[in-house]
Amino acid sequence: MNIKQKLTWAFAAIACVPVILVAVLVVLNLREGAVTSFLDSSGARSARSTMA
């Protein structure tokens, strides 16, 4: 591999890290919101006992 390929791969890796990090945070936030909404909209006791 020459230096151009190494720099290209390094740039691609550095560019992908924030995108992946933001995607993970968005998914976790949406999941938490969905669980909260589910617990609020259904019977809280039965939902919590089912999820545990």
C-alpha cells in the first residue's frame, strides 16, 4: 500500500467514527423513548414484569 491509499483509508476511518457514534446515540435515545412511551401507554405493572 502506498501513502496515498493509507491516507485515504485513515481519512475514511476518521470520517466514519463520528457518524457511527451519532447513529448509536440516536438509536439508544429512540429506544429509551419507545420503552418509556410503551410503559406509559400500557399497564405499567404488567409491562415492567414482562420486560424484566
